[in-house]
Amino acid sequence: MSRNEMLKKRMAQFAKLQDTGEGRTVEELKKTKEVLRGQESARFRLFCTTNRMEPQRDLDAFGNSLMRGNLESIIMDHTARLERLMKSGMEFEVALEAVGVELNALRWGPTQVPLYNLLGLFSQIIPGLRRKYISFAEFYIHAKVPVEGRDLSGTTALSHCFSTKPSFDLEYAQLLYDAGGDVNSRNRYGATVAHEIVQVYDVSDPEVVRKATKSLEWFLSHGGNLDIADGDGMSPRAMCNHPSLVPAIPQFKCLAQKEDERRKLKGSSCCSLCGREDKLLSCSKCKRASYCNPQLRACQKLDWPKHKKECKA
């Protein structure tokens, strides 16, 4: 176990000791969908980080087939699902979409790991088969299986694969992003992946700092926003400005300043939240802020807590 992992484990133990018992139980929280706060957020996070998917215990026949890395069996399974629906009278495109919904609904283990998250997890468990798992993801993306499936913590495969805790796979991140993944996706605690990235437990390890810096750079260059607050009102930017919460890492500040300057120069020609420059719509009230089409991304909704303070009808 690395020093970084040991520090993370100790923090989880500390969180358990600090639980006062206030609020709902984990079982009750599992049945809810809203953003969690305070003790409930800490309790649910502790459950999700200490209860992992265990292949021997949690995988069914299909899950084991995925883990073994046999592409032929994966294609055969998908073909069988497609043929079953088409025999019931569905047209090909409708059946293809239905199979995508069916596969997207699959979950494994106590934290309800969805398909693309599972493939990312396999890449960490069996790195020698990583290329196989990437090819599986490419196959399912081509077969129109949505990439936005979430586990019990509300985290997507995209967020997991470059959070640096422990995954750091920018190739897989790019694949999921190109297929429609959202880097600003919020989990059950209201946090984005940037909240995880900036929490570097061991700043004395240059490799840990390098990965975190590279991940944050990737996050920002793909439309990430540092001002999205979690359920307790804390944003990644605010965390970086409080040394008591996050150790000072100069590279983080430089990356944030560089991206802030780029977006400032673009003004209303780029999205006020993510910085993208395509298919923008103006705020219906102030007409000054621009956002991505809501059918594509939830940029305006995510930015509203900040924008409402300056928006004027």
C-alpha cells in the first residue's frame, strides 16, 4: 500500500469516528436521489469507499465474460440480445437502442457498478488486459450504449478514470468524453471530479503531484469548471485557496489562472461555465452570459448558483 493510499485510509477511519449518527442511515440514503450534505454526505461517502466490487463475489456470468477479455463472446452476447428483441417485432434501430438501455441498466456489487465503470475497474485489476477492455468500451459506444451510467455514489466512468484515486487513464477518459461524457458531472455529494483531483494526500510524492496536475489540466481543457460547489458549498477553487483543506500546489493555481484568462478573453463567445465555443445560447434574463445548448449539457443549470448573483433581468 502506497503512502497516498495509507493517508486516504486513515482519513476514512477518521470520518467514521466523527460520525455523530445524525440524519438518515445508508440504507435510507440509497433510496434517495438528491445531493447529500453534512453528516449524511460523509456517511454515504464512507460506505461507497469502503465497500468495493469483488469479482469472485459480485460478478455474474456476463460480468465474468467481460473480465476474461473475450471480445468474441461479448459480440455474441450483444447479437443475441439484439436478435431477441428483433424477433419480438422491433425494427433494428429501435432494438439497438433498447439493448443499449438494457446494458446501461446492469449493475454489479454493493456500490452498483455500471458497465463502463466496470471496464475501467478491470483495467486497474488486470492491467495486462487493458487494451481488451478499451476495445470493449469502443464496441459498446459504437453499439449506442450510453456512457453516463452512474454507480451508487453517482459517479460516472469518465469521472472515475482520471480522478487519480486511484485511476489515471486519460486515453479512456478521452474515449468516454468523445462519446458524450460530461467532465462537470456531479456525484451524490454534489462534487465534480475536480474535487477529488485537488485533494492530494501526499504532496511529497512527485508522481502523485504529476498525475494530479495532468488530470486537472485535462479537466480544464475539456470544459471543466472549478467553481461548481458540492453539497456543502465548497468548490475546487475554494479548496485550493484554503491550505488547511488542500496542500498548496503551485501548478494548480497556474493552470486555473491560465484557463481563467483564456475564457475571459473569449467573453460571451464561449460558454460561461465550460468555456466551449459551439452551439451557444444566451441567458434569457441578462442576455450577457452564454451557455451550451441545455439538450447537450447542463452548463446553465450548474452555473446558476454563481450567475444569479450577477444576473439582471
